[in-house]
Amino acid sequence: MNIVTPSEIELGHKSSDKAPWWKGAVIYHIYPRSFYDSNGDGIGDLRGCIEKLDHIASLGVDAIWLSPFFKSPQADYGYDISDYKEIDPTFGTLDDFDDLVEQAHSRGLKIIIDQVYAHTSDQHAWFEESRQSRKNVKSDWYVWADPKIDGMPPNNWQSVFGGPAWEWDARRQQYFMHNFLKEQPQLNVHNLDVQNAILEIMRFWIDRGVDGFRMDAINFAMHNRAMTDNPPSNLERSRVTRPFDMQKRIHNQSQPEIPLFMERIRKELDKHGEIFTVAEIGGDEALSEMRDYTYGDKRLNSAYSFDFLDGPPVSADKVRGTLGNWIGEDGEGWPSWAFENHDAPRAVSRWAKPENRWFAARNYMMLLLSLRGNAFIYQGEELGLPQGEVAFEHLKDPEAIANWPRTLGRDGARVPMPWNKNADHAGFTTGTPWIPVDPKQAELAVDTQTDDIPCMLRFTKYAMGVRKRTLALRLGSMTFMDTHNSSVLAFMRRHDEEHIMCVYNFSDKHSKWNHHLGKGWKVMFSHDGMSDGWEVPHDLPAYSAYWAKLTK
Ligand code: NOJ
């Protein structure tokens, strides 16, 4: 795969405004457990989501993606599903879900659900049956293997959360595979019966009105049936916290048959109108897999990876390098981007010092909304929340606990959403929250950020509004401009006659940059609310950003 960093190439020059609803959409990501608790049990729920729909609609987003709320023992907080067609009682009922869909639709919001097809819970009826014997209808629905002659697991595969990817099962006298927790046995998605069952689950939710599916860890869906050992990775050992990272994961995941399964999914979904599909892709080969899984018009619509969720801070080179791989070639899919989610520390805390947070949060919001692709906004990102702090004794995330103190895990991104600064638990619950609210975040609660004061929430709404009205930002091509300054990123988005220049200073120092595009450029939106219609500045204060429009 060639990595291109073009300044002269116009990425995606053939975009059109006759786009499906999801193309260029802004999608609000809810982690239901931490969003809003309607019944005082300390855990957010579907009714809570319904109660806060007006907040979400007021942002001007197009859709909501909900992390899993299906029946689950919650070993990995819902990413371990024990019944794909039931709602976990902690989150509500199917009636609540139907109501959520109806009420979201009535506000013009689409609903995307999170589907985990690479593994189930060990308490799923399929697994219960599969583990009974080596000869039952579902015996091949999971990945089972005999021990080696010395009793060891069949190969060296490691799990993401730490330790071998194999767990011994006394009944079958075999190991079963798990890429994540041992409570998340790996489905054998090579098996066509498993694929059929997945398609049936998709139909079930489409019938209930969902508009799209986010496919969790989908490049983990298939393993190499030859069970070959993974080779070692070249990662420097001091940078590695888990044995998982000490291997090149070429056999436990990312198998060439996965795109064929994507094609089966797409064929089914095409019968039901514009159902959006987006793959979550992790790992070292994320970029080529994103491209592969979305290639042509027979696979998924979109994919996102951890490009901006981990790794080095955002920079001009980073954005050029990453976006430069989506140049709008024939057959190319449509990317999606996230700077924050329930798996990653908040971007403002990862990328900027606390004293710069006010402008940095605005800079990143504008950047996300101006990249060519879909934008995922994680709950609280609209408030500019910093990473939550969670004391060791309050940690819940199994990954955090297993790898402590080398990684603080994901709890800091999952602390409850602050709604009311002065209410108990920032208004998230009337009970005891499942994980404590961070008082620092409570200072930025929704009720402190009203439309009549300059605040991040108001800023987010303005920025969303501008994106929504501006086809060039939603669907346009993208051309990078040379700034000769590594702190400054500048690119052009264009749709027909509409030209938008987007400029970012990622540094905490003043920078200068002068475009050479001639006259007629007027600021339409900026990090500090600079008036519409101003001449574009060449002096760029720390963390400043602006979008400018070419006027006649
Ligand atoms: C990715 C999800 O985002 C994460 O939260 C989960 O733990 C793993 N997939 C396993 O399902």
C-alpha cells in the first residue's frame, strides 16, 4: 500500500451531493451506561437516552451510535453479548428501544447500533451448546482446538487484554479461543451457519427501525484455520505493555475471507434501503483493511480505525499522512474519523496541555468536522471534557485492571456525562453512579454551557451548523496546501463552485502563514468566533483555526 502525502492531489474530486444520508454525516456516540440514568440505579439506560434526545438534536448531528445495550453479563461492559435480540435489563426493554427509535426519528436523528460479531459472551446459548460436546449442531460455531502433546494451547496467539488467547474447557477437553477476555469466546465466522445467524440478527434490528450498524472489531472475525503461530513483532519492547503487541497478528485475525463475509452482509442490507455500515478496525494493518472492507459497492460503506485515537499527537504531517490515503480513487470507500470514544483517552488531554484546553478543544472540533469523511463525536466531546480521573480502587475496565499500572485503561473516558454542575453526581443519577463522576468534568456540565455565553457547547453547535450548510465540508474534495511550517495545517475543501479553506495552528505558540490563492477569501468561522466576513489572518495565535470561503 502506497502512503501518499499529497499537496497537489485533490482527494475525492468526484464527490456529489446526491449522496446517501450517511455520507458526510456527523454521528454522536453514546456510551449508554454513562450517559444518563433515568431510574436511579446508578447506570445509564435507554430511557435516559430518550430524555436527553433534545440535547443531542440541538447539536445538529445526523445520527446516534449507541454502544451495546444488549443482554450481557457485562464482563466487557456489553461487548460480551449473551442475547443479540434482547435488551439487558440494566438498560431497559425492547419497548424502550422502540420508543428511542421512534423519538429519535421524529427529531430527524438516525439510529446506529453496535454489533459484536467476532465474539459472544461465554453465557450465550450458542456457546453453552457448543461447549457441551465435540459433536453437536453448534460444535463448530466457536474456535476450538486440541491441546498440543504437552497440554499447551495449540499455538502462541495472545489476547488483546493480556495473556494467551486460549482457555481450557474441561467438557470438550479442548481449548477455545478468545481474542479479548476469556468470557468472550471467539465465534467461528468462517462457518456459514454462523454467518446466517448474524444476517438474521441484522434483519431483526432493521425490522425494529435501525438505520445502521457499527461492526465491532470486525477484522478479528476470522482466524487462520491452520492455527499457525504468529511471528514476533518488531515493536521496541519498552513501548509494549502486553504480549499481544509482541506479535505480528497475521494469523489470529485479518484473514482474506473477511471481505467475502462483508459482501454477504451488504447483499442482505441492500434489500432494505440505505442501511449504513461502518467497521471498527484495529491493529497494524488498519489502513489497508479499512480500504479493503469498504472497496467497491459490494462491501461496507465506511470504516474507522485508531488513527487519531492513539499514537502521537495530531500534527499537520499526521493529518496529511492519514487523509492522504483516501484520495477518491475509483471504487474507494468512505472513511469515518473519531478523535475520542469509550476506548481512548479524551483528545484534549492527550494532545494539549491543560492551560491550552479552551482553544485546543475548539481547534480539534473544527478539524474533525472539516476532514473528508464522517465524523464521530463522543458524548462530552461537545463540552470539551478533559479525560476523567479514576482512582485505582474505582477501576472497572478489565483491561485497565489487568494491565495496571502500565496503562490506565478506558475508565477515564467512561466516567458519567455531567449534566448539572451543582446536582449530586453532576445530575447523571439520583443513585450511586457505577463509576464516580469526575468533579473537574462537573465544572463543564451541560447546564453551565448555555447558548448565551461563549462556551464549547455553543461553539460546537455553530461549527456543526456551518458544516451542515456547507456541501464542500460534508462531501467535497480535499487538497492539502503547503504551509512550510510543521505546526500549521491548511487544506481546501471544494464542491462544485464552493471553495472552503481550513487552517489550523496545532502549536501552543504563534505561527505565521500566508496563502497565495489571491483575493476574495473571507473567514466564515473560527476558533474564537471571529466575525463572519473578516479578511483571513496570516498571524495564527496558539491553537487558532479558521474556515474561510472564497467569495466573488
Ligand atoms: C472494541 C470495543 O470498542 C471495545 O470496547 C471492546 O472491548 C472490544 N472491541 C471487544 O469487543
